[in-house]
Amino acid sequence: MTRTILDIHILQTVPPSNLNRDDTGTPKSAVYGGVRRARVSSQAWKRAVRTAFSELLDTSELGVRTKKVAEVVAARMIALDPSLSRPAAMELAAETMRTATHSKIEVPKRKTKDSESDGSEHAPESAYLMFLSGRQINALAELAVEGGKDGDLKALKEFLKIKENKVRARQSVDTEHSVDIALFGRMVADWTDLNVDAAQVAHALSVHTVEVESDYFTAVDDQNTDAEMGAGMIGSVDFNSATLYRYAAVDVDRLQENLGTGLRDQPSAEPTRRAVAAFLEGFITSLPTGKINTFGHHTLPAAVIVKLRSRRPISFVSAFEKPVTAGEEGGFLQRSCERLAEYVPELESQYGLTGAGQGQSWVLPTPSARDGSGPRVLWRVDRDTPSETLLFIVSPARPDLTHLVDQAGWPAADGPGWNTFAYQQFLSGLTEGDTWGFRLTANPVHHIHHKHSKEGEPTKRAAHQTPFHQMRWLLARQQRAGFEIVQKSAERQLLDRGDEHELIVRDQRPLQFRRPPTRSSGEDVRFAKVTFDGRLRVTDPEVLRRTLTHGLGKAKAYGCGLMTLAPVR
């Protein structure tokens, strides 16, 4: 059976903080992959999301989680029938809740002893936290007022013995679920039929090894005189910092059932749409507030992947079973993104989770490093024949080209309209000495001084104009890019100069177009695009992998820099 599963994967850096602490005040942790990791419990993040719902949804769509259910229902009953006394309303509410949930609703023993000693009255409570929506509380209150007229508990008990009224009591708590109940679930230990399955939120784990540190602090008494030495208070607080992997999954079909207002109304897609939108925004942007006044750890995710699946939820936490190590200049985020970019396509390819019918993906990537240290999106358009145009893309994440297919007028075509392949397996197979055919579309440039420039003034970037100089541009970069272009034997050289290598230059085109209106500069974009075809030999596989994923030369945003390889025939 086809399902609708929404997977959310997040990488988020958190500075020194104590988001979620154990009974000793130490940040929670867990061993994963044989090393100690920072951990934030699923309950802590669910609480943060539920708190965010108060700003994302109307209060009528939210519920209340409390042991004091009888007190809450009684307050609603008094609003319906002001003649009811508080003690009578409490008794009626407790009896109605017992029938509706099969739970024990009674005054806790410790409070019973307090009542005996001081003569006060305490409200009955459930043995555990119960989650009820506002509409469910209203339905329970209406039923209790109807069956217990004038506060008559005996009449209510007789009323609830009637089969039809028992069913009404049960339906009061099993329909009209609020969004937070429908998403995060509800467990009623005494009657499992009332349990609600909902969104799954994993414990957040750091992608790297973490050590707990301690901050020793003192506070000075402002009223102390110079003669009074020492602090007015001393203490310590534990903290850590981490790059966290966070994951949640929403069964949208089950959410539709939970929110579809059950037996009272026909299901509607609109409540489900609002609930999914609120959960996405709430889960992505929320943050547990443990010790937040001490640490001020207000951060947002650096990378978000949302996947719509049709079979089952899939976490990518295994990508970090081997802990990520810091980069050469520090930092875990860049390597964590690269780890995901490698792991996800391979996993989905191995399990047949690619291609038509396997859902869609949306990626909010971390900004590319300004120094070019991270992989980027490269693209190239090839026109080998007048009737065929090919678009090649290399990117850290699997691209979704639905918008291009729609714009091209092929939305009804069989299949997605494009092919995607996991690149990492190919890159890993590159070895020194291998020979490949290659194609590179690039922007060969050099720097010149204008004839009117004064000494010391900056140079100007200019395009190489002749095939000879364009070839020299590429040959000057080959070793730094991890390859060497294959040389021709003397008998195969047709020209005295410029024909020493297995390399040709074609499709030289000057391009000019206006910048988008959002760019500050109003100048036109002008550059020359050249395509190189040839044969190369791998000299440094690691450096060549970087060339293939980071690009070569300038104008990468305009379709230059992408080199592709093909077997030599």
C-alpha cells in the first residue's frame, strides 16, 4: 500500500550550551559508533515544537497536557452551568473521565493527607499526564452537565451506564483531536484503544565526539565594602557544543486520519495541510530553551533535507556512525554536509529508492564557503546536434528538475524526464594512470594592464581570443587539477605548433546579457565560453575529484567549469 511519509533531516550547529540536562545537571549524551556524542532528547525537542505551535496555529487547534483533567473539565462545566459548585463539578468531571478513558481519577494520597490536616479540598487527578484537545474538553463537559443535572453524581453514574452514553463518552476523547495530539500522539495506559500514533522525532545526536566542559562562575555582592573580600556566590555549570543531526518523520496519512475529526465530520485535507506546514516550520526553527538565559544559544539549521516517501521513513543517522573529524581549519559542518551528500545517493541507489514513484526531495543547503572550499553546483549545456540539447548538473545533493520539465512542456511525460546517478562511486574508482576522454566548457581568461593604466593600478580580466592561447590556459592548469593531457606522437601532429596534445577547442562563443534586477551592479555580464574535448591521464586522483566537484576556472554560475569524463574508445 502506498503511503505518504515526510522525512526531515537537519544539520544544526549549537555553541556552548546545555539544551537538555540529566538529573545531575550535565548535558545529556549517548554512545554511538563507539564514541560519546552530545544528545538532545526527543521529548525536549517535541516540547520546543509544541511551544512554537502557539505562534503558528490558532489556540483552538491546540490541546492541553495535564494530570489535572478533572479540574480543567470542571472549569468548562461551570462555564456551561454557573449554578454548579466547584466540588460538585469536580466529582462529575472525574466520573465522566473515568468512563471515557478507563483511567483512575482520584485525589493523590499526599494531597488527601494534606486535606485531612488543614481541611482544604484538592481536585482529583489522573495517574499520568493526559493530552486533550479543547474540543474534547468541551464535549466531556457537555456530557457531564447533561447527565449530572444539578450536580447529581448518582444520576450521572446511571446516565453513563447506558450503552449509547458510554459510546458518546468514549467518542468525546477519541475524535476532534487537536493538531499537537494528532502529531505527537497520546498514550492512555488504561485503554490502549485511545492511543494516538503520530510523528516520530529522533533524539538529536552530534556528528562528532563531544566532551563536557564546566564553567566556574562567581557573583559579587554589590553591597560589599572594600574590606569585605570574596564572592557573594560561587557555582559551576556544565556545557558542550556540537553540530547536531536531527531527524523527524510524519506519517501524513495517519495524520489525516487523526485530524479528520473521526466519527463527527468528514475528513478534510485543509487541517492536514496546516498541520504539516506548522510541523515543518516548528521543527526546523524551534530550539529547546534549557539554560538559554545563561548561554543564549539562538541558532538556526545550516542544512535541511525534506523527503517525501511512499514506502517507509528512513533516517540518515548511519552516515555519522563513524564520527566526523574537524576540517583542517576547524569546523564540522562542511564535512558533515559532504558526508550526507555522499551517503544519501548511495543508500537510495542500493535500495531502489530513486527514479519515478519514489517521491520528491527539497534541500536547503548550507551557504557555500566563500573560499571555494566546499562542493558546489556545476552545470553545462551541450548541443552536439541541432535537434538535441543536453543539460549536465553535478551537485552535492540530488537535483529536482520538476520545474524545468514543467516549463519545457513535458509534465505528462513518462518518468521524471531526467536521469540522476550517484557520483561518489565513480569518483572513488578513479586511480592514478587511468586514461579518460573529457569535455570541459570553460572561461579562459588572463589579466592585462590597460594601455592607459598607471603603474600599480589593478589589472583587468580579459578573455583569451585564439585557440592556441586557450589551450595554453588549460595546459597551465592541468597538474594543479590532478591530470595531464595526453601528448600526441610526432607522426600524428598535423601542425608545427599547437597540435602536441590530444586536445581540440570548439564552440567559442562570446556571451552578453543583463544581470538580474536584484543585483546592485547594472552592468551587463560579458564573457567568452569555450569547449575543450580531449584525453587526459589521472596524475592525482584526490585532486581530480576536487576538480570534478568544485569546477575549473571562472564563470561557474554561468555554465562554465564543469568537466566530465567518459571511457576512451
